[in-house]
Amino acid sequence: MQEASLVLNKYEEDFDNLSSISPEWSSNLRNKAMDTFREIGFPVRRKGNEKWKYTNARPIANIEYSSAKFEEIDLDDIKLIAPWHESWINLLFVNGHYQETFPGSLSTNIQISNMASNDLVANLTSNVGGIMDYSDDGFAALNTAFMSDGPIITVPEGENSGIVINLIFFNQGLSDTVNYPRVLITTGGNSIVSVIENYVGGSGDQTFTNSVSEIYVGEDATVNHYRLMNETDDTYDVGYGRVRIDTNGAFNSRSFFRGCGIGRYDLNVSIEGENASCDLQGLYFTNDAQHMDNFINIDHVRPNCQSNLFYKGILAGRSRAVFGGTVLVRKEAQKTNSVQSDKNLILSPHAEVDSKPALFIYADDVKCAHGATAGNIDADTVFYMRSRGIDLEAASRLIIYGFAGEIIDKVEIPELRSYLAESFLTSLPSHKFEF
Amino acid sequence: MSNSQKLIEIKDLHVSVAETEILKGINLSIGLGEVHAIMGPNGSGKSTLANVIAGRPGYSVISGDIVYKGSSILEVAPEIRARAGIFLAFQYPVELPGVRTWQFLKAAIDAIRKGNGQEELKIRDFDKLLEEKRQLMEMDPDLVRRSVNEGFSGGEKKRNEILQLALLDPSLALLDETDSGLDIDALRIVSHGVNIFKSPEKAILIVTHYQRILDYITPDYVHVLVDGKIVRSGDSSLAMELEEKGYDWVKDTAGKEVTP
């Protein structure tokens, strides 16, 4: 117990320091969130806690992290580890702090502001914290208490220039530091926007990334959301995505996870308008002793909506993955059409996945399906390829690439798709199936 | 048969699967230019024979030998057999999600070429070759861009097998129940592909339950396999006779083996 309070003292010290420089508008929100964090702390108790049943948060709670400081980074180094294209709006955050990269002359009407700014108008800031409910979640409360720099992206009604906003959260790897990325995206009616969120780590020491993104999809609007997590083995990464979709809105999410000591992404999509849809697809790759937990909730509140949840995992080494997908269809949400599936390719006898797709239906006229698979490559598949002259190693590579390609191929931004094909696929281990 | 050069010789082959003996002493020689048909009732071991020749894991050869192009291949890996010219058209072609047909076939043809000391095929040359074979098999152009066999109909899968036969151009084609599940149009297309493949430098072994495909591809020899043994061999008229009289007839008259 004494140790635990010491750890919290460190957060208290940093909180006070941040409060002295934080903008006025956020102080109420931050103070309340800090109170919540003081009260509930980290979710280290797993017994009876379905949300954290398969992931141990104790290693994160046990370390005395201090807030990471800004250091200027050479852009060329960033371009080596994250997707980057000159036609995109690229915004770089180093250790949670904004580094001036963007010339500022937007060719679109999309408005991007920094949360750390003191002179933001109220209609920009009033939505911060409006979607993320941190009341029962220590990590989300912590992020909210410590938010400083972070983009507020406001897409006006009718905006459809096809612009790509590329957010890079670079964690430099300074020993025992924590960084708190925070994003807010709100879209007006009939608009379309694509946003890439990158969480990347430099080589280095033990660090912790604690992020929250809030996304509001307006009427008839489409948000294409990409999330790339590419941290180091020494990093713990707990991230949140909170999404609300209005009438006729569409939220398309493509998430890619690899390389992280303990990783968790908690994505919650609330479909609150009729004829709205979400399509959530993800690919996770774990190796060595890594741990990745995808915790996803889709809440069908209104009728005539669709959701598709499709994740795939590739597990090697002694790694462990968790997939918890829950689709809730409320009583009012008639004519819901929902499909959920999680498929895993297990490359090592020591790797393990806990896959738990769940469905709660309270409406009586719906079409829902869910399923999960985990397995090695079957012998017939490998023999089929070998019988065509392809050796074991090449066959395995084709199968693994093919497995991952099913998700990567659906990325609609060509530059990002080829980036993923190169960087993600080449990071997969060369593997030989034994038969 | 003695006039032609032997491509493959199967000598007193005994094979078991999970402790159960399936093939109980098969003797079969196939010469260059020849078409052989193995017919037999379900469970007789005819698919096992084709798969053992191709090297499918899971079968144990208890005794006997398979000599291909003059050497035993019992210890040879399936991909090496494929590079040496053995091709199995699968009874149940496997779906490869995410692996595009184009990519798969390019990998296969390059693996076989490299195994034979040739360079990889240039993409332009490969595309030309693939397009030629695709037209031969009257396949939808879209199929070669899709994942291998995924979402293909039964007939499309079988046509894809023969497309691969045409593309990879092996020495020995083993057709494992290629006719099963084919409608008459698909059977015609598949048979046409096999007949084009047929040449004095190649050999074909057709494994089938029904005589139907043999109306399109005329075998030089027909062997009847019952309970792991070849109980009768003859020319193509034997297939007709079987169609008329059924397998019970050969079972009753078993032992009257005629070696051509």
C-alpha cells in the first residue's frame, strides 16, 4: 500500500505542475477527472472485473511514471517510422507535445486547433470530454486529468475535399515517462474526413502511452479512421476510442497493432441515429512476450443500423492476445444488422489468444451473427501449395501475408495501404510451419 | 506398354493411414504418352494412390516403391516432386483466403522453374501465359485476381485445377475425381484442357468413380481398384462394361487380373 501511494504522489506532483500552465477552459474537467482517478485508481483488480479479466494492469500501476517532456525531433527520423505524405495534413506530437510541422495554410475548411491553447472559443472546447465517460475507468480519468496538447479537429458541414489528416504521436522512449495523447474530431453534416492516428515509439526505456480519442460523426457524415500502433516492447499502451454516430452517419475504422509490451485498445461505438453504420476492422500481430488486448463495444441504440466488426490476429512467440467484442442491440434498435468475427492465426505453440465475441439482443427483429476462430494453418492448405512446387517457407509467407492482406487491402488511402503492406508485412517473422 | 518409356512404376505398394492398410500391393506402370484410368468404388483406395504419388503427408508407405523417372521418390518432399513434374489436381481444391490466384500461380511457376535451373518468369510473359490458359479454361478474368478458390463454385475450382495443370505443364498429371461435381459444360471444358495437355512426352492418371469423364478423355488402360488392390485391368472397353454391370461384377470376378 505504501508503494502504491508513492506512485500516486508522483502523479499528484505532475498534476500540480500541469495545472499551473493549463488553459482556463480545461481546469474544471481536469480537476474532476483527477478526483475520479484518486478515487478509483488503476484497474488492478481482475477478479470479477470482466473488462480487465485477461489483461494485467498491475505492471503499469507499479511504475512511478512522470510526465514526458518535449524534445524536438528530426522530421526525417519520423518519416522512417510512420506513414507520411506531403499531400496530407501531418501533425507531430513528441512525448505528448505538439511540434510545429504544419505550415498552417489549409487548403480546406477543416479547422484544427490545439487543446493547450488558452484562447479557444467555447464551441470548440465544449465537446472535449463529452464522449469519453471516465467515471468508472482509471486510465481514461488519468488521460483526462493530464490532457495538454492535442488536436481539436472540426470538419464543417459539407466538407468533402478528401483530405487526410495524419496525427503522429511519437513516444521518444525517455525512461519511466508517460505521455497523454488526446484527440477530438467532430464532423458536420454531409462531410467526409479521413484521419490517421499513429502511436509510435522510439527505441528506449520503459514508457507508458495513455491516449483518448473522441469522435463525433454528424448526420450523413463519414469518418474514415485509421489507427496504427507501433510501440516498442518496453512500452505499455492503453488507448481509448469513443465514437458517437448520428443519423445516416458512417464510421469506418481500420486498426493495426504490433509491437508493444502490454497494449490495450478500448473502442466504444455508439450508434445513436437511424440508418447509421460502423465498420470496424483490425489486425493485430504479437510476438515474443507481447500482450495485446482489443476491447470493443458497439451499442445499437436506434433502429435500421448496421455494424460490422472484423478483427484478425497473428500470434507468434510466447505472446498473448485478447479479443473482447460486444455488440449490444437495444430494445428500440429493430432491424439491426450486425456481424462480428475474430480470426486468429497462431504461429507458435506457446502463443495464446482469448477471444470472446458476445452479443446482447433486446430487440426482436434483428439479424446478428458472431464467431471466432483460432488455429494453425491446416495441413491441407500447406500441402496444396507444396504440391505446386512452393516450399514450406514460401508457402507460410504467402499464407501469413494473405491472412494479413485481407485487412490491409481494404485500406482506401493508397499511400497508407502500401506503407502498411511494406512495414507491417515485413515485420512479420519468417516462419516455417511444421507438418 | 512395354514399347513406351516408363514414366512411373509403382511396385507392390502397401500404404496405411492411421494404422489402417488402404493400399494392399499395387503394381502399376505408366509410360510416356499414356492415359490410365483408375476406377473403383468409394473407399477402394484410388484417391489414396493419387495422393501418395504426389507426396501428401499422413500416409505411411509400409512396403513397396514408387519409381519416377528412374528414381525412388518415397523420401522426396512434395514440392520437389512437383518441380520434377508430378501434378495432382485435387478432388477438393483448397481455398487460400487473401492469397490471390495470380500471386499463387506466379509463385508456383517460379518455384518450379527455379527448381529446374531456370530464371523466374518475367511478369509480362507470365501474364501472357496466364491469360492464354485462362481463355483455354473459359474462366472469368476476375477469378485470377481473387483469392485462390475462395468463393469459387465447384466447377470453377475444378477448372482452376486444370488451369494450373496447363500453366505448370508437368510430366505426370494425376486427376483425382476431377469430374465429380461438374456439370456437362464444365466437364467438356475440363476434358478439353486435359486433352490439350496430352502428348507423347506426358502421362495422365485419371482417378474416377464414374465412366462419364472417360467419354471425353479416352484412356489407353483402365484399372479397377477394389479394397486396395487392382482386381482387373483392360482397355477403355472395361470402363463401359463397368458402367453397365456395376462394381459388384468386378468384385465377383476379382482375381482375373489382366496385365496389359
